[in-house]
Amino acid sequence: MAESARVQGARAKAEAVLNMGLFSVFGEYEKKLLNQYDILFLDGAYGSGTYHSDKVRLRMEDFMSYNINPGKGFSGNTFDPLKMQLEDCNIKGISLATDEKGEPFYQQAVTFMKDNLGTEVLNKLLKDSDKAKEQEEAQKLYEESDENNGKQMEELKRQEEDRMEQERQEAENNSGEEELELPAEPEEVPEPVENPLKIIKKIKEMGVLALVLKDPDALSQKALNIAEIPSGRELEEGNLPIIKKHDGLSGDVLFQEYLLDHFPDMTSKKKEGALDYQIEYILCGKESDQENLKGVVNRLLLLREGSNFLYALSNQEMQTQAGALAAAIVGVLAVPGLVTVTKMALLLAWAYGESLLDVRTLLSGGRIALEKTAATWKLSLENLGKIAEILQEDGSSDQKGLTYREYLRMLLFTGKKAQYPMRGLDLIEANLRMEDSTKYFRTDACIEQIKADTKWQVNPLFMRVSGAFLGIGEETIKFEAEGVFSY
């Protein structure tokens, strides 16, 4: 009876000792991850840069030894009626920060934001995501209109060339038969009209950053080595299923807000990391700050072009101005539809020019409203051909509108969300590696969950006396205990 109770007590203690060992191991989380990024992970490499489960196992065994043997570390004798012995300890499974494309990181980040943001803020972010979708639709309309109008313009030019070639051949055929009476020249020849479409075409061939930045020479020169970061190298892999508490639109919105809260962008004052334009990296995933900024600027231009084009289509005065200029550019060319196509090309180019001014204002720290009005539209049609000179002037900012960072939020809403967690881990690793105490840090050594099992033995204590009288040999009692712990 007493021996049975002792064994049951040993089993209970074994489970408790294992759980305390796991808890103690996870208590040694990487503090910089918590302090800088509000996430909890155990560095399974313990600062060495080389992960192996034996390092974790030995650490856990050391923690457990103090609870297995209460007298460890103390002088003198202590009484332990259980006298348990740990035969074996194994790490059966782990999950790492980089597993399933950064899912553990995503889950922790969303949990943190959910615990720290109110419901009202989340609802506002969800509404912002709806606005981002509307802007994306406007952007698609602009791209489709630009492509279709370009094709129509090329076709009409081809028709005009065919017509002129036909007239030339007819003139050659008739030249020997009789002299044709030439039409009288008009008394006044109208002055040629400046065609801003030619200038816009040249502008689009220029480097976009030089157009929208006040000081292109001040651009960051920082870059990552893609082959060395988590997204570009072969990673350690865990074998435990990831606990997924958050997913869907609300989870994505909260994770994107986490990224904006924890990583700087081009307009941020803090520039101490491996890259200066880190939100831009999360959006584009290129090696250098300049490549990432260029990618974001091009996406911002498209976003603004869509919105500006919709406004231009809805503004009757702008339509009239574009139509009049198109008629003047086309002149007396007898090609059906050419005026209409040229008018559309002017509206598209006008929206592009206005968007260049918008992006320049945003990068300078100003605000731009999502939807333009007559009061906030800056570029006149007559100045469209002078856009390069106008861009050199200081851009005026809307009193109400979104900042560059708020536009980045919209780009995050409409970007490739599945890539964000790993790109975030790329930055976390690269940033921590800049510090001496974590210069070997690897995110694929960061443990989020451990499953361990242990084998124990207990030698008989009360059975010894009765066994001696009854001739029963001592038989060691063996059992196992299993535990799981996660942040």
C-alpha cells in the first residue's frame, strides 16, 4: 500500500519536474526579441548560431536535476522518500519561428496586437482595407485604359500611315498623265501645338526616384545579402503542428499593423537597422533600400494614377480641355477616332503627371487625399509638358489626407501577404545581428514550442523488508512522462 502510494507520487512528481524543466528552459527567451519586437522565442542555438536539440535537452536536464534531487547544491543530508532517477530525456518535437513561412511569428504578432488594440481600432483598420480594395480597382481601370488606348493609338497611326502611303502611290501613278491643280495655301498657317504626350513618354523613361525625391543623393546605400537571410537560405525545420489561433482578414490586418508599428520606413527618423527602408523591403523583398523604394514608388504611382484618372473622367471641365487640346494636336488628319483616342491619352497622361506630384509630396512628409477635388488638383493641362520643371519645386500638401506611412498601409493591404512574415523575420535577424551580443542570431533557431518525453525509474523502498522475508527479489519500477510547452 505504502509502496503503491510512493510510486503514484513519483509519477506525479515526474510530470511536475518535466513541466518545470520546460518552463525554466522557455524562461530563457531571447530578451531582445521581447524588448524590440514584442515576441517570445527561445534561442535554441544559445548565441552560437548553430542549432541542435541536444543543447536544449542538456539545458532542460540541468534544470530538472534540481527538482529531482532537492539536496543538489546544498551541503548535508536530505531525505527524499521518492528517490527518482531520470533514465532518459528526449526532445520529441519542436516548432520554429520560420516554420510554415513564419506562421509562429505571425501568430504571436497578431496575438500581441489583438491584446493591445481596441475593437474600434480594428474596425477602422478593416474599413481602411475596404478603401484599399477600391483604390486597387481604380488602379486596374487605369492600367486597362492605358493599355487599350495605347493599342488603339498604334492602330490609328498604322491606318494613317497606310492612307498616306496610298495617296503617295496614287500621286506617282497620276504624275505623268496631267498636272493636278494644287489647292491654294491658306493665308495663315496655324502654329504647331505643343504635344505633352511626347514629353510624358520621355519622362516615363527616366529614373522615377530622381523625379520624386528632393535629394536623390541622400538615398540609403544599405543592402542585404539575400543568400544569407532566412528567405534565401536553407532553414532548420520543426516537426510540430503550429497552433493557429488567428487567420483571415482580421488576422492579416492586425499583422500588417504590427509591421508598421515595429519597422521603419523611408520617412522614419530612426535609421539604425540593417536597412533604412524596412517596410519597403517587406513590400518588395529586394536586396537594397534603393530597389525597394523604387518598387514602392512605382506602386504608389499606380495607386494614385487610378484615383486621379477616375477624377479626371468625372470632371467635365477637364474633359473639355483635353478634348480641345486633342483636336488641336490631331489637326486636319482625317483619321476617324483619333481625336477621341488622343483625348483619352491626354487624360491618362494628366493623371500620371498629377500622381508624380502626389508621390513627391508624400515622400517629403506631406499628405495627399485619397480622392481629389478641384481645390486639391495641382497640375494644369497647359503645364503638363513642364512637369519635369514643376517637380523641382516644393510640392504643396493637402491639409487633410493620408501620409506616406498611411499609403504604405494601403499597399500592405493589397500586396502579397503570404510573404510578409518571412520578410519580417529577415529584418529581425539582420537587425539583431548588427549587435555584438546577438551577432550570430538566427531566426530558424528560435523555438516557439517543445514536446519532450522522459523515462524514469524508482527503486523499491517499502518492498525491501517484505521482499526479504518472502524471498521476492527487488524489481525496479519504470515509467514515462511527457510534456508540451509553448509561448
